[in-house]
Amino acid sequence: MDIIYLRELKIDTVIGVFDWERQTKQTVILDLEMATDIRKAAATDQLDDTLNYKAVAKRLIDFVNHSEFQLVETLAERIADIVLTEFSVPWIRVQLNKAGAVRGARDVGIIIERGEKY
């Protein structure tokens, strides 16, 4: 199994359960690890033969920016589902950071893994 990753993808969105959180966008930070097999792409040197991380990032930026979930758990689950289904990734690890959510903590968030490693 090979891993293609994205680190610190910052996206503004409405997220949270409190009234003030529903009024203004906050920044969430995503770290993704996505399983793939890069051997074909390495042999052909063609973008079509690999997981296009720019396309993944653009899709998630659009989705997250327009979402309005209350829970980071829901957002993380939807992100995993998009990557697994739309990009044919067999396994993903999503770390979603909602910096500033807890006073005194640098960041807070969730880490989920979905799919199967091969």
C-alpha cells in the first residue's frame, strides 16, 4: 500500500452547535492519508494513472466550504465518504482539526480511518 497525503488543508466553513458558531465561518484544518498503488503512475509518468491530490483538494474545499454541519464527526465522515467513493480510494485516514474550539488548547478535532488497507 502506498499513501498519498495532504497536510494542513485549511477551509472555512460553518461548523458547531452554538448560536455564535452558526453565524460565522470558522477554519478547519484537514490532514488526509489516502491509500493507493502508485506503481502504474510511476511507470507511465501520467497523471491519469494516479490519485490526483489536487482534484481531491478542490472537491473537498468546495464541499466543506458550502457545508453547515454541527459536529466535526459528521463532517469527517462525509469527507471520508467523498474520497472513498468519488476517487476510488480503498482506505483513508482523515484528521479534522477545529483550532480554537477549546480555550487553552492549541487545537481539538477528530481522527477517523475508513475502508480497508491492502
